[in-house]
Amino acid sequence: ELVEDHEVKSDVSWMLDFAVIGNAKSGTTFLKNYLGKFDEIYMDPNEICKMSNNRTDQVVEFFYDRLVDVDAKGRYDYTPDGRRIKTGLKCPKEVGTRDALGNYATHFPNTNFIVTVRHPVLWFQSFYNYRSYGAYPGRLPPTHDLVGSCVEDDPYTCPHGCGQIRTQNVCTNRANFHHQLSRFGKTPMKKEESELLKHDMNIVPVKTKIFLAELDQFMPDNEASERMAEDLSNFLGLEKQLPSLQEFGGHKRSYPDEEKRNYFIDICDDEHRKVREILVDIGKEAAEWIGKYFVESPDVVVSSKELFLKLIEMWGHDPCITDE
């Protein structure tokens, strides 16, 4: 028995090959759809966000029920139709919740991670509007009331029941992508670096690798996307290469119900200027730490590194201000 009384009793470290654990509105749904259609990969169409809730047992039972043990070696790594596959899940908040990384380190120490990021200003607008659409006819607080933490006096992202909290898990602190990434323990954390990482989140060193991507790298017309399929295939250890982004169609999101878009924001409106300034400051700091420290770790993989660095360099600029 792998699970007994909601506790994992056996070694399940072989069960999960990779996890897409962040960030919301940064291409994780695209990745789930893109990877999930490949015949060497099994990903459920839905998010599996049990690690943040300390219910690793439900993750184990989920994969146990869907895969089969062809070789009778206790490794459920085949689909019922006989395909040897890589197993993965998606939960875009887990890079920022209190308990998820610790549960991965304990039960799935061999699992590699995929983390996606984007310009903090554009991320904030996208996530605000996404939550606004889902909350309608309810309404999110104005943006100036979402400065700081998502949960009062807590540096972490809300793990569950987040629709019940005032912020709906939308806040400027959640754009501190460098704080989240630092939790993997992949950098030296010396004094100069620590000046960019003033946070109270726990560090959970993992021995596995992290694939880091910027949202624009999923856009087929962006030159930074040219090697994405090849580099992701190598990272995941696939026998065949993933289809090109051009072939798959790239990243896209639509909101068909016009009425539910009533409370959407345009982050470039002047009423959001102060929030943009905060997010640009966050972006500048995050880009500096990622470029100077995080991507220098041998355990961190990025596609088209120089182009990736150019993309995150733009985080220190307000996208609403254009040169005439």
C-alpha cells in the first residue's frame, strides 16, 4: 500500500517526473495543453493543487489510478494503452505557497520543476482581469488596495479557498518572482545577493533542475521561442522532440462573455500609475537577481539564454511608457 489514512507510506519518488508550479497568468495553461497532447507525456487536463494543502496522498492516488505497472516492479509509469510516459502536473500557485515545496522535497525529491514568469506590470493586469472575470458579478478591490501581501501578515500565496479572501490572491507581492525562485536554494545567498531577497519565505533546497521561461518565449513570432521545443524536450528527457510552437499555435487566452469583462482594468490608465511604479521596481530587482544569480546555477535551464535575459531586462521599464 502506498497510502494509508491519508499518509504516504512508501517510496513514491519515481511517480512524478515534472511539475509546472508557477506562475499564474504566465503561460502555465499553455504548457499544460502543449505538453499534455504529446504521446510521451501524461498530464491531467485539470490543475492538481494538492501539495499546497498537505494532501500528497491524493496526488499519489491520482497517478496510481491512471497508470499501470507493466513490469511488475512497482513503477506505475505506463498508460493503459502501453505507452511509457513522463508524468507531470500543473499548479501555478505552488511556487509561492508555504508547504508545497517542502512536500515535493519530501515525497518527490526526483521531480524537476518548470516555472514561468513575465513582466510584473503585465502579469498584474492579466491576473487581476482573470480573477475579475471569475468573480463577476462580485468585484475585486481597486488596484491601490492590492499593494503588499495577498494574505495579511503572510508572505505566502493563499493555498486554498482563495476566492474567500479580500485580495482573491491578487497582490503586488506575488510579482516578486525572485523571492519565489530563491526558495529552491540554487544560489549562494551571500550578502550582496541577499540585499535583493528581503523576504520571510522558507528556503527548501531541492536537488533537481528548474526550467525557467518568460511568457514571450511561448509566442511563435518571438525569436526567443525558436529553441523552446528542443530545449524543453531535452529537459524532460523525451525520446522525440516536441512539436514547434508555430505548429501548436502559441499562447492565447480569451474571455468570451462581454458582461463579465465589465470590471477589467487597463493597467496603463493613470489611476494605476502608483501600482505600476511598485511593480516596475519589483521587476527591476527580480531581473537583476535572476540574471546575476539564478540562471548561473548549473541546475537552472533557460532556452536561448541571451534572449531570455533581454526579455527580463524589460521588466525594469514601464510598458505603458513608450518613446515617441
